[in-house]
Amino acid sequence: MPIVSIRHLTTYRYRNPVAFGEHRMMLRPLESHDQRLISADLAIGPDPAVLRYVHDVFGNSLGIARFETRADTLSFESRVVLDHRPQPAFAVFDGEAEALRAGRPFAYAPEDMADLAQSIAPQHPDPDAELAAWARRFVRPVGATSLRTLLSDMTHAIREELQYGTRLSGHPQTPLETLSLRTGSCRDFAVLMMEAARSLGLAARFVSGYVYSSSQKGGRTGGGHTHAWVRVYLPACGWVEFDPTNGIVGNQDLVRVAIARDPRQALPLHGTYAGLRSDYLGMDVEVDVSVEAEAGAQPAPLLRVAQG
């Protein structure tokens, strides 16, 4: 079980000192049975006048900073150490229950639908049913298709058939744009798979976090900055994670920070400033992830905040 250390530094640069509005941060990984925080430190410069933490509608840890000082730089440096314990994706898989029948959307139990409905509803138009047709590629024309097979095949198809390209700014492409261009970033691939799963009646959510490599043979695509993937709800297994950028089924090498219905709800950092448009010189982001071999971790202490 690896110990994973993550350093995430974001620096905004301005030509002249500016006033800063509220900034919101999603940088603290979510704690669960498969990832336990050992420490989490945050340094902000200049010092915020107010810094507080809340849980958003999805239960993500959201930091909110407000400032009274003007400056020509604004930096946020998050340092996290966690005990990561990946779980098998389908350890409790029931082949008969977890199946999709040809020509029908997947049917969840009525008691689950009230909570899952918003994660099933499509977020992007598909006027000619092009995305739906692409998703049906993975469904057997007759009889039942195991969801385990369907979602694994979809994950690997995106990895093998589309070309990855780093794109760190701007909104994600629509699924139809990604299918047409045959290329995209990790966010684009996550949105494509999320919407394809939804077209089959499956509840799917967007996940933002970090990827690392637990193997000595090579790194993972998407390292060096934040990463994105998707999770799908299977009644017998719960929320199962799929990374179409790397072809990962399950949460091996994936550290969750934020889960949302839409990518816009899982931004790592965003805020405002008061000044001229020409004052803004740019943003620099550095993400470093290192891995120790085995975990001998203690329970996580309370979040420590260092303001600099």
C-alpha cells in the first residue's frame, strides 16, 4: 500500500498590485476506506484575511479564502501525504444483476433513482444520436451485456482509439467534439465516457484528482498536473472508477480530490481580482507526486494550515 506525497503549487502573476476577490479551492483529497490522509498543509501568499472550509453539495472539501491585501502575485501551495489503498473494482460483482439488456436503459431500484437521477440525466445534446450509437457499440445486439465488460471495453476503447493531448485551460470539449476530433485531454475523455454511460441509463460522475504510477515500468498519462476520470454506480459494487485516459478500471494509482455531476463543479482553484485586464500576466501550475513503497500510516491528524 503506497504512501503518496503530493505538492500542488499555483501562482498568479500581475503587472501591478491588484485586489483579490474570493478564491475557492478543491485541493484536499477525499478521505475514505481506500485513501487516508496522513497530513495536509496549505500555504497561501499573501495571507488571507479569512480562510474557512466547508463541504459542498457532493461532500467535497472546499476551502474559501478572502483577502484584504493588494499584491502582484498570489500563490497557493498544497502539500498532502496520504495512505492509498486501491480496491479491486469488481470484488463483489454479481454477473446476473449487473447486466444491460439490448434496447433498454439500465434500471436502478426505485429507492436509488431519486438520488441518482441527476447523475443519469445527459448534460450535452446529442441531436442525431451519434453519441448514443457510439455507446451502443459496447452492448451485445441480443441478450444481456455484463456491465463489467461493457464499461471496461468502453474505457479501453477511448484509450486505444483516441489521441491524448494536454489542454489545461478552457472548458472541456463536448462528447461530439471529442468523437469528431478523435483527440482530447483527460477532462474531454472523462466527459465523453460519462455522457456515453448516461445514454445507457447509468449514473456517472466526474472525478478530479491526481494520477501516479505504482509501477517501476513507466509513468501514467496525465501526470504533472491535475487529472480527471469518471465513476459509474453499479448496485452490487457501489461507485466504480474508470480512467479512459490510462485505461484504468478501478482506483489503482488514482487519488480522488473532488466528485461532481459536471466538471465545472470540480475546479481545483478559481477566484477573481480587481484591476485592469492588462494587469494579468499569467498563471503557473506545478504538480509533483512521489510514491513510497509501503504504508505504515497512522490515522490522519486535523488539517494543518500554514499561511505564508
